[in-house]
Amino acid sequence: MADALSALDLLASSAVLPLDTAAVVVLHGDEPFLVREMLAVLRDALCPDEEDRSWAWREFAGDDDQLDPRDVFDEAATVPMFATATRAAVVRTADPFVTAARERLESLASGPRGRRGIVILEVKTFTATTRLAKAVAKDGLVIETSIPKGANLTAWVRKWAPARHGIQLAVPTAQRLLERLAGDIGQIDQALARLAAATPPADRTRPLGPEAVEDFVGSPQERTAWEMIDAATTGDAAAAIKQLAELLATGENPIGIAAQIAAVLRRLSTAARLLALPVGHGRPPGVEQALREAGVAAWPKAMAQAKAGLAQLGPRRARQLPIWLFDLDLALKGDASRGLRARLALERLFCKMGRTAEPGVRPAPQTASGARP
């Protein structure tokens, strides 16, 4: 089977899709943003005139038990009399449909399309060794709508920003977006749209710096989450716990919060482990280089926050972070999956990361009300 085309690459390059003879097109993967954008590209290519889309582009729910496969194939088989649009029968969430209509799809994919329309299948999985997959790869079109492992998302975001939104991004700006939005390219696209709307035309010809994106990244809850993480890494456990309470009060999932925390802490831990290597055996020349190799964005504010967090934690605690995160993950997926126990599990992590007194200095005693005399 030939390699599938990558939706990520196709969208960034604005390449023309080979649709002249394909009878079946398969979009397979799990990234909703890529699926949505590729369907829009296919619709524009097959039905360039918007007036034709009401009859030439029809979508079906593939997981509907009442869906009759014959309706899909009849829709694609209908030949338009005068219009130039290519009729498309689109089956969304089509995994059950493919199972039910596999033989008919194999036959359709193996033959010439002629003047018929196209069947477009949106599926989560598409095993390359099946007869259907081989037939579609030979005579149709297979497009991967997952983000490939090792994809350079920084480069992709920098291509996507001018192509779709008409703005230029500096490398650290793209890195900041990816870091703040945990690589969610759908949310990144929305943030770019808001940023483009707020950028004067005269400023769109120069790359925007990372400070420009701070007010456009994520919802208020997401910004609170990043403030919580910044507080935790700098040792302000009280502030982190307060912001955690705000997030949980809005209905945020503790497991989702933990995942966001882990993405940052793993970089700090990686930098600490790199700095612990012997000289000449992979040890970076300095803290900043170690943080860059660990994946921290290179712009000054992000680097300063990471350096402060790494210094506050110290080498020993920073190297322990993966163990603490593993324990937190076990707790949240076990008996502390929700409610007060989930909150307590997260609070314990913040307390472990909190500022410690200098050696030999005992903290002042507290009164019953918590105040220090």
C-alpha cells in the first residue's frame, strides 16, 4: 500500500488533490480539526460553486443503525445532467459503515469512476493490509488525518498562520502557542483567528513576537490553569491551590488539569537530568541550553519562568518529578478520580513543589488562627 497523504502537509502547502479518477476517498485519523479542514478542501474542489452544494454534497451518519448503504451508493451513482459539480456522498464516523458494506466498497474502489460521484469515508482506523485499503490506495485517495509522530508543529503553525490568517509568526511565538495550548491545533487555529482580527494591517508583514499572543490564547479557564502551573513551579503552593479550586469550581476535569501540569513538569525534569550528565557525555553547557533541549520555548519570558522553576525545585526534586507525576496519575485513575480526593491529590503535588526553608532555618511557629506571632 502506498503511503497515505498527510492532511497536515496538504493543508499547509495548498496542494491540488488528484480527484479526477478516484471513486473512494478515505480520511482516517483522530484529529477533528484536520478532518474538518480536509472535508472543506474536498468540498471546494468537488463543488466549487456554492449553489451546487445543496444537491451535490450530502453527508450521512455512518454510526446510524438505520443507515441503508444503498442510499450512500445511490447518491454517488446519480449522474448530474448539466452541472459541472462532482457529486459526493460523505459518510461521517464511517467505521461501522465500512464493516457493513465492505464488499460493495471494495468493488467500487477497484473500478473506474467514470462520470459517477465519489464516496468519501471518515474513519478512525484503516488497516493497510485489507483488500479495501489496497484498492483505495491504488485507484483512490487515502489521507491521514492524525498528526504524524515527530511532526514539526512549530514549522506547520508558522506556515498555517499566513496561509489561513494573513499574519506572520516568529519561531518563539509558534512555540508559545503550542506550549500554552498543549499542541491542540484546533484551538491554535482559533487563537490565530483572534490574533489576526486584533492585528492592524500594517503589522501583518512582520513576524509577531510571543508577547502578542498572551491575551489570545485559550479561555479564561485555560489562562487560570497556566497561572496555576506558573505558581506551582515557582513554589507558591498557596496561589496554585487557590487557582486549582477556581478551575475545579468551573467543572474542569482533574485528569485534564494533571495532563496540562505534566507537560510542563516533564520539561523541567528532562532539563535536570541532562544537567546531571557527566561533562562530555551529553551534558549541555548551561541551564538555558538544557531547557531548550528539553522543549522549553526559547523566548525570554518562557525561558525565565522555566529557569526560575528549575532553580526553585533544585536538582533532586526536579529529577523526582516523573515519579510524582506517575503517583498522581495512578491516584486520579484510582480512588482519587473525582471530588475532594482528586483535589487533595493535586494539592499534594503542589506542596511537594513548594518553597522549602533554607537549611538550618526553622519556620516561625503559627498561632491557632494561622498567623505568625
